[in-house]
Amino acid sequence: MANTQPGILAPIPSVGRHLYFSIEHSNEIASCLQALRAFVDGEQVVVGLGQSTVLALGHAIAGLKPFPDSVAPGLDIPATPAALWCWLRGEDNGKLFHVTRKLEQLLAPAFRLSHSLSTFKYDSGRDLTGYEDGTENPEGDEALAAAIVAGQGAGLDGSSFVAVQQWVHQMEAFSNLPQQEQDNIMGRRPADNEELDDAPLSAHVKRTAQESFDPEAFILRRSMPWAEQGKGGLAFVAFGKSLAAFEAQWRRMTGQEDGICDALFRFTRPVTGAYFWCPPLANQQLDLSALGL
């Protein structure tokens, strides 16, 4: 779709960086977003707005909501809202560093960078566990239908909603498991990516089989690994025409649907969680007309 931020639909890049901003001075938000509008191309930098920013401008985006705190047996999963999210995409970490500096300058004094996370493509699109990530991703027209808002009018059509989480893997615990047990957690074999017919109900592929929901819960994943200070995991990114598909999968993963938690939680946990609305483009700039800008 011509008015969609193209980085949403493009394949994952070689390197990326997630920038999370908080609000410093709400009376400066409008002017800073106007400066951001001209800078962002939606390809090298994908932008998402948090609910606090939308509300500060005196507007609302139907479907945008706070990320829920989640509790399940043995699990306390936090919501970590942010006012603004920028996903930087590229081939060179040095260039992303300079883009980060420019964005910090453009967004001050309204916003302050509160957290950043650098990511990378690993082994042609695998998670650090060695299993392929995003196998069930829709493609082409199906990706558009799953990820992009349509039929809602000017200023909204071409936009997208996104769920973003940082997962921290306990790699030692996972690597010490027998191969069959690892496969049963994922529900696939890493060598050929084939699903296991006899995988347990807790296997990740069974918890998140998109066509098994009613209605079907298709999302467009653009997740990438991260590693720093001796730790590593996955920066999970899921775009949708609404947040409903992600929430349906999340309820099942956390056992809210049938009491069975996703086996992923045996070795990994999300330490952040936030929702954002990614505006469409108009004349190759961010279209902020839904926010009165």
C-alpha cells in the first residue's frame, strides 16, 4: 500500500535499533512531531506513537490501548508503555548511531530517549536458539490484509498497530536440554523447520497457530535477535490491522484461554511490552492528520 510506512512490509534488515521515548514537555509535542514528520521516510525509520502522546494532543485512535500487565502461573509479565517508538533499520550500526543522534535532537524538548536496543539478523532470520523465526508470516496481499488498516478513512488507512516486546533468553538452560525437548518447546525441528505432528499442546507453534483462532489471528512479525552485556534474546515486533490478533495469541500463550502456558516460558521471558500506532504516509511524510497536525 503506497501510503504505508514501507519498513513495516519490507524484510528484516541486517541491523536495527529500537528507540523508546518518554514525554518531557507535553506542550512541545506538536512542534516536535511536525519536525519528525519531515525527517521520517517510514523505511529507514518506522515510527509508532503511544497512547500517552495521542491523548496529550487531545485526540484518540480507535483500537489503541495500553499494553496489559499479565499474570500466569509462575509468570509476572510487565507492561512498559512508552510515548514514542522508533524502529531504525539498515545495514550499518554506525549509520544507525548517527540517525539516533539526529532523532534525539529533533524530538527534544518534548521527548527524552529512555531506552534503546540494538538488533541484528542472525543466520538468515533465525532466533538465537537456532530456530527459524516468523515461519508463519503472511506474504503479499495476505500481509497487507493482516498488518495494514483499510476502510477507515483518510489519516487512518495505511496505518498499522504494533506490539513490541523484549524477550530475555536463558540460553544456558535451553542449550542444556535434550534436542527432542527443545523441539517440543518450539514444535519444530531446526534442521528442516518442519512442524512436529506429535508436539505437546504447550509447543509454541500450537499455542500460536494463527489459523486455529476464531477469527483467524494473523500478524506480521518483524522480530530480530539482540545481544549485549552477556545476555541475549529476541526483540519481538508484531504488526496488525488491529491489536486483536496479537491479543488472541497472547491470551493463549499465557494460559488465559485453556490453562496451558506456552512452553517458551521455560527458558525465556518478556521484560517489556508496549503498543503503538504507526501513522500512514502522505506525500512521503508521516500523515498526522488523524491527530490534528
